[in-house]
Amino acid sequence: MNCMKWLCVCLALCAPHTGAAQTSLGLDSCLVLARRNSPQIRMAENAVHAAGLSKSELESTGLPQLGAVMDGIYFPVPPVYGYDPGISNGGEVRGLVTLRQSIYDSGLRGLKSDQIAVDLERLGHERDLAGLDLELAVKQAFFEALRTDAEFALDRESVDQLEAYLGLVQRLYRGGSASSTDLLRTEIQTSTARLALAKALESSLGAKIALQELVGLPPDTAVSLVPLPADTLAVSPDSIRGGREFDPSGTPEMTVAVLLIRRNVMEEEIAGRERFPDISLFADAGYLTSGENFRLPYAERINGLGYSVGIGIQFPLFNWGATGLRVQEKELATEDLRQRMEFLRRSIASDAARTRLKRANARERLRVLRGDLTKARDNFILTKSKFAGGGALSLEVLSAQQALTDLRLAEIQALADIRSIGARIERLNAH
């Protein structure tokens, strides 16, 4: 079975027939689709919108609050089962419109408004963080799909090489110039390469499906990838901002951590304001009368229409130290956030250092591999020619072909690593 027939069988087994034209996906289109279809981005935007609504809601509590009260209470009149008429007065009927206006709330509303403003800023940064993380994930998934595509193409070429060599061995075997051992070894390696081709196809299709899941498209194994320009394959990524003295303080993650601490400091102050008084002005107008008044003849009844105004002051006298305990709880929570921020700072700095090392290693690895690849190609061609002339063993040809394939696979992996490291460096440099 030649390579094309084997490939057709693999495609028939692994790829569904959609009947639609093949879709092409490029890196830019994947990034646009991912942002448009991302549930994480939508949830982050909803959180920002919800915080804005909370701020408007809080501001509305500073305006006069209007309400209505309608109720009726009946009390029996003594001497048969009745409360003291001087207190109960036979019951009460009222229908009032109430108004309450806060005059002084110890600055709680202003503190909470500032806190929501910090939340809005933090949620905006978290939304940006979600976009940056999504962009990194899409790039890495796209680069992985390109890598598996390149490996599949390489395995297909390797099968073609081995099948062509197998044809040569078969001709030499029939002519008595090759042994049965040479023929068996070549057939085994060719069969192994075909199995690797099927596995590479599976990996390629799986990587494309994972990419489509990330960008919000339905699975379609018929999709193709738009390759990146050839001159970008070996281009080294930009350096990490700040060089060896990378400062994580300006990263989005650290910005969010600082805002969380600011928010919790405000929580401490809000808890401490429980000791302050709350002063409100209240008024009502409407109808208020007693059950006793209803029992009087109509001409003698008192008109219940009227109004009232007043001012109220409320403050705690003694709550067994609960306010102080709550303040201490908030202070401990703030200290925990500071420790977490320090842990985050160290983590980001370490990530930058590791990425710098990986970048240097990938550059050197690619340089060495490309030098070895030239030698491996020459060695394979030379060894195959020697075998045709009887000057080399079949095992030497197969070893040379395998060495060439392994080096090319390593080159593909090195290029993919450089691309992935470049995307990671862009993520670290984000502000």
C-alpha cells in the first residue's frame, strides 16, 4: 500500500464528511473569534456592568426615600378582655406616606462608593486579564496545531521516502544484490512509519478540534490552518520588559492585587465606622386615627388627617467589643492579601526568569539542529547511493533516514517552542 492510499484510509476513518467547503483558520481570525465567543470575557463584562449598577444603587440611597404605610389594629375595650384604653385606645387605623432622609451616616456611603469605584477598576483589569490569558491560550493552541500539522507532513514525507527505498530494495532483492534481511528490515521500518503517520494524523485532528473549542467553533476535522509567514518561524521573541531586572509591579496581576488590598483597607474603615452615630430626618403625612375615635358620633370625631416630622439619632453604646473584633478580622484579611501579593510577585518574577532561560535554550537548540540537519540530509543521500552500489548495508540507510526524521521532528518542536515562548513573553510584557 503506497502513502497516498494509506492517507486516504486514515482520512476515511478519522475525518467526518461534512459536505461543506473547507474552512481556513488564521491566527488573527482565531483571536477575533475567541474574544467574540468567549464566555469568560462575557462574564467579566457582566461583572463590570453589575458593579456599575451597584454604584448607582448606592447613590440612590442618599436621596429622600419615600414609602407608604397602611394598616389597622383592633384592641378590645375593657372591662371584657381589653388592654388599658389609655394605651390601646381601641385600636389604630393609618394610611401614611413616609419620607426619610439621611443627614449623617458617618461617611459610610462615601466609603462604600469609593470601594465600588475600586471594584470597578479591579474588574476592568480582570476583564483585561481574561482577554490576555485567552489570547495566550489561543496562540499556544494555534502553534500546537501548526506543530502537529508539520509533524504529520513530515511523517508523510518519511513514509514516501521509505516506500521509495523499499521499492529499491525489492528490485535489488529480486536481482540478488540485497538479502532477505535487508528486505525485512525495510518493510518493518516502512510499516512502523505508516503507523506513526496515522498517529500524527490523529494528533493533528485533535489539536485542530481543541483550537476550535477554544475559539467557540463546532468541531470540524476538515478545517485547515493558515501558516504563518516563513520569516517568522525562526525570529527570536522580543526580550522581557526590564531585561534581567524584571519588575512584576506593573503587570496586570499585581495591579489587581494592589486594588484588592485597597478595597480591604476600606473594609477596615467601614467596620470602624460602626461606632459613629447615624442621623436621619423623617416625616409622614396622611390619615391616622384610633378605634375609640371611630366609636364617637360622626359629628364628634376628630379629623385624622395630618402630618409629623422628626429627627432620629442612632448609635451603639456597648456591643461587647464586636466592632473592634470585626476591625481586627478585616486587618488580618488585609495582611493575608499582602502576603498573597508577595507570593504572586515572586511567582511572576520566577516565571520571567524561567521564560528567559527557555528562550536562550530554544535559540541554541534551533541553531544546533539546523547545522545537524544539513549533515543528516547529506548522510542519508550518500548512504542510500552507497547501498545502491553495494557499498553500504540496508541497516545503515534505515538508520540515516531515521536520524534525519528525528532531527526534523526536533526542529519542528524547537520552532513551536520559540513561538510559544514569544507568546508568553508578550503576556509577561502586558500592562
